[in-house]
Amino acid sequence: MPTQKRTSITVAFLGCLLVANIAVAQQDWTQWRGPKLDSVAEGETVVDKLDDETKLWRSELPGSAGSSPVVAGDRVFVTSVDGDKLVVLCFNASTGTEVWRREVAGRNRDSRDGANAASSSPITDGKHVWSMFGNGQVNCFTVDGQPVWEKNLQDDYGAFQIQFGMSTTPVMHGDQLIFGLMHGKMRNDTSTSVGKIVSLNKSTGEENWLHLRKTSATAENKHVYASPSIDYSGDKAQLIIHGADFTTGHSLEDGSEAWRLGGMNPKGDGYNPYLRFVASATCRDGKVIIPTAKRGPVLAVDSGATGALNYDSVAWRSDRITPDVASPVYYKGRVFLARENGALACLDAETGKKLVEKRYMADKQRSTPVAVDGKLVITSRDGKVFLVKADETLEEISSIQLGEETTASPAIAGGKIFVRTFKALYAFGK
């Protein structure tokens, strides 16, 4: 074969490998907890050290918020407040330069513990970005910032009645945006919870279906701060709704209920009227991992369950170890729990047995970790970012103190770690 022809074939082959590697490395982080809502960044590799050399950039944000960043291609999207304004922002993922900023309808309202109306994280499919704020305002923009549609959920589905603000993040599945709206009059102990699960067409904002989710929860337990999840590990994808004393599995086609787990807050003299759920369920490898609240248990339900479930029909139960706010992370046969007291626990995913627990933080833990490349990326409330081995050693690999409060979860895309604090957006990488 002539040398020139052989060289051309070699260059073309190497070019194909380069394109393939870039495609793998640039997996988008499309929604809170990632594309499959399980806080796992599949196929990504990240740095082993967090310091000034691996800190690629820092970009100021107009105000504080608990919402987490999402990434599509070379765009990073966040929601925030700017004074009393509600805004959606887009940044260049490589440079941190602000690309555009859009104000949406309504005004900010602060709530407890530094939270505000910008607690729900955005969603993107690489062509559009959707935002939701605590006042019920939902907007769709193109990734270039052009408005597509908007609506207010309170106008269509009733006024929100929730003590610390509507902070649930919707989930995207196919052409659907799905919202779990669970709230009610807390002072009325006799009325029970009637939550609404709403599916909207992501292209138009029109309703696909509405399901009324009734439970026997009363008092503050009607107020749910957890977000929906989707179980992709069974024979058929299933929507998981967690809160108001129960966890339920639903059809993604019409919202109909397939199973219901009770027993997390039994009625009677021992009923706790303040056992509101904040942490969301996590689904992976044939199991739904269900947190509770206030040092309660963590439970596992097998994918594909049907009918009425209770503690006797779960796969396993691990007592007094729930993370309370941060959602569980299921990775490589282990379940990791970032507990509110700053401790990190590791359970065996098959049995629920606790393997180890270490305390990394003095402050209350709020954000959900992300698993990537054999590591956990964890952010503490006081702004420290940790890399920890994702195994039963929980050995710290590296850490950096940013000195800025944060309750947002990290995002992983294109080999970069994105961290949002109350003051700025950061990127770490090579």
C-alpha cells in the first residue's frame, strides 16, 4: 500500500477514535441528579485533586439559591435570584463567561434556612432549557435564550400551600415534564393529603395527564419537598413519587398507580405530624432506595413491585440512618448516604447492612453527592468540596474550601465538575 494512502487511512481512523472519545466524554448532565436521576456520571473521568490548578474558573452569580446546575454541550444553566427578580442564566462551560440572562414572571420570596424561590433546578435536552420557581412559574427557552412558552402552575392547579416554599424539581422523560405538587393546609389536621402529579408536553406546555395522589397524611406531612424519580432499571420505566407518608410507583403513560409503600409513619398514638419528606428516592440496578426523615430508616423495594407494600414486603430495611435531606446514591453495589449531621454512610446495596460511617462535616449536610470515576463528589454547607473513594473505606482523596455557602448538588459533564455556591458558579477539571 502506498505510504500516502496508508497515512490517510491512519489519520482518518485516529480522527474517528477522537470523535468517539469526545462523544463519550461530553455526556450531558440534563437534570438534577443527572440523565437517569441517580446521581451517577457514567463513563466520565474527573480530576483526582481539587486545588487552584484544577479550578478552571469562577463566575459570580447575581444572588443565592439552592438549585443545581445542568449542562448541555458547552452550556451550563442555573436558576437564581437577582434582588427580588427571578432569573435563568446560561454560562459557557469552557470559560465561565455569562452567555445570556432572562428574567421570568414573579418575585422572589425567601423561606427557611437560606432557601428562596430559586430552589428548583432547571432541565435541558440540549435544544431547550426549562425552569421552575417557587411561585409556580415555568418557562421554556431555547439554549440560546429565546422564549418558547411559559405558564404558572398555581393558575392551573391551585395555590401552593407549603410551609417552606415549593422546592420540588420536575423530571423529564421523553416529551414529558412531570411535576409532583404535594402540599395542603398544615393547620387542618383532619383533612388528608391530595397531591397532584402533572405531566406537561415539554414542547408546548400543554397537559398530557393529571393524576390525583391521595394519602392519609395530615398536618405538616402533607408538605413534600422531595422530587419525583424515574426507575429505569425494571422491565418498564416507572415514575416514583415520594412523600406524604407513602412512596408510590406510577405509569409514565397516564400516572396511574402501580404500587404503594406504607408504614413509614403509621397512624395512631405514635403518628409523627412533622415527618415531612425532603430527600428523594433513588432507583438503580433493580431497586428503589427510599429515604425517610428525622433519623428514620432507609428501605429498598424491588423494581416491578405491585400492589400494597409494607415493611414486611421490602427487599431490606436499615434503621436510624436516613440522610433526611440529601438523596441516596447507589453506585457499584453500595448505597451512600450523606446524613444531615455531616456523616457519610456506606451500605451494602443487596442487604442494607451498614459497612462504614465517617463524619466529614461539622455543619448540617444539604446537597446530594454525585458518583463518578470511582469517587464521590460531596459539597458541605460551608463550601468545602470533597473527593471521597466510593467504596467501604470512604477515604478522602482531596478537598478544597471555597468559603461560600452551598446547598446545591454538583454536576458532572465533559470531564468537569461544576459546583454552585450562594455566590458563584465554579468549574474544576484539567
